[in-house]
Amino acid sequence: MCLGIPVKVRKILGSMADVETGGVTRQASIALVEDVRVGDFVILHAGFAIQKVDEQDAIETLRLLEEIGICNL
Amino acid sequence: MQFVDEFCSPGLAKGLVEAINGLVDRVDRVDRMDKKIVLMEVCGTHTVSIFRHGIRNLLAPSIRLVSGPGCPVCVTDAWDIDSALWLSMQKDVILATFGDMIRVPGSQAQKGEGANSLERQRVGGADIRVVYSVLDALDIARNNPTKRVVFLGIGFETTAPSIALGIRLAKEQGLDNFFVYSCHKLIPPAMKALLESGEVRIDGFICPGHVSTIIGAKPYEFIAEQYHIPCVITGFEPVDILQAILMLVKARDRARIGGQCPPYNKDQARVEIQYSRAVKPEGNVVAQQILAEVFEPTDAAWRGIGVIPDSGLKIRQEYSQFDANMAFEIPQTHIETNLSGCICGKILRGIAVPLDCSLFGKGCSPEEPIGACMVSSEGTCAAYYKYVRYE
Ligand code: SF4
């Protein structure tokens, strides 16, 4: 039940936003997260954005993981 | 970059599996002992992901993954379901709930005395509506001014801030026909209760990613400090989970350097964040503030576990006009649950697996669930039924 999915913010109207994932757009509240901007990724849970996804961090994690793979070859 | 496919990469997963198993193999050889590394995933979403991606089968046999009490549906006490059933029968009431709750049995489940789940109650004529978000329930209240709308507040720290915000919005908008029956539960007190019980040995916690987006890392620190068990806050894709397992195996390895094995160098345990793309060490402060403004901690009953101190959330005095417990005289007669044979409680405490239950697949299935662990798709019994029944 704590399922959350990363969605992309397409449009912001006050505390609500149009968010999109896999070509499907829906409305979500962004009232629980500060500084949400169009183009950001947020984690969507039960109709609310609960946190922003840090894209740089994700890239860095993936880079580190690739290194683990290489070290184990 | 969608942050899903990348963290499902078979290449990355393979590298991680080799790293984990290589390290475990080395530790096993040094230790020369047949001791399992027991890692508990607290969250039901992790349980499902671990099964769906076959992660258990990839790991060295000495790593054992056990499931904990992390499914809000599964841990909702039968007494709370009874109260929800009672509420749905009151005059002019519309009960709004997340869909997950609709089939959970109340205390009279096996006795066949009338309706015993919200789904059955609805067939019997009660106005019960499945909503996607608390905002939908507010809409229902706005559109039905002559009715009283009761929202069944279920969920952990992930969900509770949105319900808190819903209550604040109701106050701001002067909605006087909106109420919340709060069954919210908090994860760290449940982890503490598990550890205090001493029933299960745990060498590391795979901590819930989305609960932690809200609460951050600090609420788990007592586990590392007082119980010396490493914790890793973990995302939900297979690569996330494997990376977390590697971090926990490494933490164990680190702890034994220079020390006897076991006991470990206890002060080494700490809380780490694997899911750093979505979890900040301090969590989501805005969500924490709204949560604390509307709710306060209270003792709560967990199905199969019992009452855990300060593990639930009740609506504060300032917002008590929205508290269903205040607005309705809910009968307080607690009927003993009689689910003979169901061992959900032991499963939620990590001391039994569904295969130990004599009803598993024989009388209890997702179509005809007996216990809550089989009702919820994130329940351990449902996950076993779907993924390991034929192994
Ligand atoms: S299989 Fe069914 S009866 Fe057995 S523990 Fe799980 S939910 Fe309860």
C-alpha cells in the first residue's frame, strides 16, 4: 500500500499538478513537497507527491553500481 | 531517465548478485560456520518486489530474507474493521476507503454471521465508496451535504501526511460532514516491538523506502545504536534491493573486522540510505509538520501482534470535530477474533512463513482469504501464494 511511482510534472496549477508516467496523465496534489517545478520527477503516492526524485543522485548511484559490476568481472 | 528501467537492469543486478555472493562466500569460509544471515524486509512492497524478481533464488543459501509487519492492510486490527463496518451501517453515512481495505475480514469472519467485510456490507446495501486519494473523499463530502462522509484512514507514515492535509483542508473549507476514522500506524515503534520480543534474530533491516521519504533516517537510529543492527533505507526496483543487501552484508563484514565472529564489533552498526534519489536524511519536513499538526501518537493494536505503545496516530484536539471516534458512538465491545488456524500474527512477527499454515492454499487463497495477510496483494501469504506455491 505504500506503493509510490516516479512521475514527471507537466503542468502546475496552485497546489495541484498534471503528472505523467508512461504516457498517462493524471492530477496530483503537490502540497506536501516544496519547490516543485515543471519537468521535475516526483514520487506519487495515493494522489499526492511525497518527495522529489533527485535525478543527479540517480545517475550517480547507477554509475557506482556499474563499477561494482566491472570489479566483479 | 524514468528511474524504473535503469534500476531493473539485468546487467547491474548480475554484478550485484556476484558481489553479494562473493562476499558471503568469503565470510562463510572464514567463519567456518553454518550461520544464516537473516535480513528482514519490513515493507510489503519490498516483499512483493523480492518475489516478483526472484531475488531469493539468486542469493547464496546462507542469506535468508524474512518478511515483517509492513503492510498497513494486514496489520489493521479486526476491531478496527468491525468499527468501520458499524460506521458504514449508520444512517446517512457514506464510508470512503482505499480499495485495499474492502475485503479485509472483521472479527466475525469465520462465523458467517451476516456481513464480515466492507465488500459484503456493500452488497448488503451500505454506501461504501472506493477512493484513490483523500481528496476524492473530500469531494464526496462536498457533493453530498446531507450525508456524513467517513474516510477510513489506513496507512503508514507514507500515507498519513496526505490524510492530515485532507483534514486541514476540511477545516479551512468549513466541511462539517467529513470525518476520519484513523487507523494509521507507525513503522519504527513496530520494529522496536519486534526486537524487544526477542522472538526473531535479525542481522539487518531493509527499511521501507517510501515511509522514509517522509520520516528520513533518524527514526531508525535507535535500532543501530541500541540493538546494533544495521539498517538500509531501500528503493523498490530489483537493483535497489540487491544494492541494499550488499550494503547490509558489507556492514556485517565491517563489524567483524578485528573482532571475534560473533560477537560483532557492535558500535559499527548504522543507518544508511540506498534510496538516496528519493530519501533525504531529514525526510520530508513539510509532510512531517502537517502530520504533527493534525495527529499525535497513540497506542495502537496491530493484528496478530497486539497493542504497541505509541505506534498509531490519533487526531489532535484542535481537529477533533473531524474525528469519527468523537462524532459517532462506536461500540467499544471488543470481540475476540476467532480465525482458527490462521497464523498471520506469527508471519507478521517474522517467526513463521505461510507454508507453515495448514490453511495455506487449502481453504485460504486470495479468492477466499481467511486472514488479512492473504487479502492484501502486499500481504506475505498473498505473495507466497502467487510466487512460491509451486516451488
Ligand atoms: S494462509 Fe491464510 S489462514 Fe494461513 S496465515 Fe495466511 S492468511 Fe492466515
